[in-house]
Amino acid sequence: MKSSGGEPSIRVLEVVAKAETPLHVGTGRHYGVVKECRPYIPGSFLRGAFGTALIKVCCVKPEYIDNHSECPSREECPYFRLFRDEGNKASRIIFRHAYPRHVGCFGGGVYLPAPRNLYTCRSMHTRRYSFEPLETVCEECKERLEPFRGYVCSSCGTLTKSPVRFQRIAYTALDRSKGSAAIILHIPGTEPYGTLHSVDVIPRGFEFQTHVTLSKDVMDLTELVVKVLETAVPDEGLGGSKSRGLGKVSLRVKKVSDVTSGDVEARASELDSENFTVRLLSDAFLKEPLLKPETLLAYARRAYTWVYRKGAPSLPDVKLDAWVVSTGVMGGWSLRDGRRRSIRPIVEAGAVYRYVSTGSEELSKALAALEYLAVGGFKAHGYGQVRIEHF
């Protein structure tokens, strides 16, 4: 990223992650005795491993490890400076989801969740974007166009149902309390599966790309952040079955870029604030499936003040014109609390919302800034990442 002048507003670290051993990034779902694996690394996994490694590197008062806000050294502590108010609102470090790199793409593209309004034929010769069901067939293969569910390369546009070819590893389930094999029984009262179970894994050597964003007031910690990412996080490992040899990941900070107001304005000049779509690049924790205009504007104003470090702008009215969304639920594990998070509803990645407006320069800037922040809850964990587009 080449700076367009002005004082830095945020700093973005472009990071490449490589699986040095097979990697299991579980979804929490099972198919019989097989544990499902995601084809990407959630930002929450990277954030948790980074936070754990950072504490080991910089903590000078381990007696306050469970209550950082009471630590007398908190204002000088890098962990406290980066992670204070870490719930959702004021995080100073944001981890994006790490999506698979497209091997062989000359533009260095990354596979991102495809928009939900994309239709293709089975052979993917033809593609159309529509917010209404299509009754169209491909002129080449004569197949009917169907909604596409998969990933699209951010550079060359190549489509794929899954950017990762998973491998499967079988284990014997262990009952650690008895020191013997355990009988797998997922649902009480049902027939037991036996003692074997399997996990789908991302193969060794697979590479992903992500971004870590630092706010202006912690840019002085950049060197430490890079050092922890590259030298300490690999020792923590990512995902499941780390005790069985999985989850060894190397991280390399490929590029460090300062984003200025000029960079945001350059991106804003590419946007049409009168007719635009918002595509979710990652699952979003929203209060309801529809990203209502007033909610979008509230997030856009927050992003604007975050980048420009001044009062919220006056933005024109926006109307939600069309949308294609799907919903689900998500849980997870809280390293800070040492327990499972409660199950919450999500809007799944790929959701698309189309808006119309009278437009304004300030709205374009706010939307451009929103691409650097996010919408919804748990933004610092990689959720709610958006791309402003025009179809």
C-alpha cells in the first residue's frame, strides 16, 4: 500500500501464515465421528494465540494475570495497552480472518467468501449477479444457473467450492481419567460410535493471508507486535489437537503500511455512494439479519471518527433496496474467561445488502473507512469485515 500523504491514522500489517504441520480449525460440528474443519483461520484464533504469547513475553506481574485492570503496571504494559476494553468497543489491535492464498494467481489473490447474490452454472462458464431468483441457463453448457456457495479469488476472480483439499486423520478416543480408550457417545441414549474418531485437517504447507491493524495510539508497539507474531505465536500453535502434533503455524509479516486520510480518500473516490452494496467478507454478529440503513450509518460514522480522529460526520439518508443473506449460530472458546462462549446468532459471510442514497463525499469517506474497521460485534476478532462494491 502506497501512502497518499498526511499523518498515519492506522497501521496495517500484512501477514502470511503457513501450516507447518496439519491444522485443524474446528467448527464445533460433527459428521458422525468426523470433526469438521474450516477452510480458513478465524481472526479469533490468531488473536488468542497472540495474546497468550504476548503475556508470556511482557508480563512483569503475573499475580495480576487474571485481572489486568488492577495491575499497578498496566499503563506501561503492552498487553493492557493493546487489549484493554477488549470486549468489542475500543480494541487497539484488530485481527482479520486468514483466508487461503490462491496458488498460481499472478495477482497474488486470496480466496474470499463469494457474494450470496452470485449465480453460476455447474461448470462455472457463466456467472450472474441478482437479488432475485434467476430462470436462466448457460449458453455454453445449457445448465441452469444456481446460487453459488463457495469462494472467489480477490484478484483473478476464479471460483471454487472449497479452496482447501482437506485430509482426514483418525485417532483413538482417550478417557484420561481412566487411562484407557473411551467410547464415543455424542448424544446420550443413542448408539455409541466406538473408540475411533476422525478430524479433517488443512494439509501441511498450505498458506493463508491476513491483516493485523493497529490504531494510532499503539503504533509505537509495532516492532514488538511483529516480533511476537513471528517468533512467539508459532510456539503457541493454532486450532485443535495441538498435543497430538497438529497446529504448528509459522507467521511472516510481509508488509507494514501506514494508512492515512489520503489513502482513505483515494479509496472513497472509487466508490459510488448513490448506489452501492455491502458484502460481508466474514460472519457478522448483528442484532438482526438485515443491516438497516440507520445501523449501517452508525457503523460508518464510528469508522470515520476512528480513521480521521474527529467528530462524526453528517451523512445523507440511505435506503436498503435489496438483500440476500443467510443466518446461523456460533459459539467458541474464551481464553480470557477459560470457558465456552454462549451460542449467538450470526449473519454468514457472503451476505450482500444493496443501498441507494443521494450520496455525498462524506458518505464515500465513511464507507471507505468502514472497510478498515467492520460492522457488528467482535470486530477485533475478525468478524463483520466488509467490502463496498457496485453491481
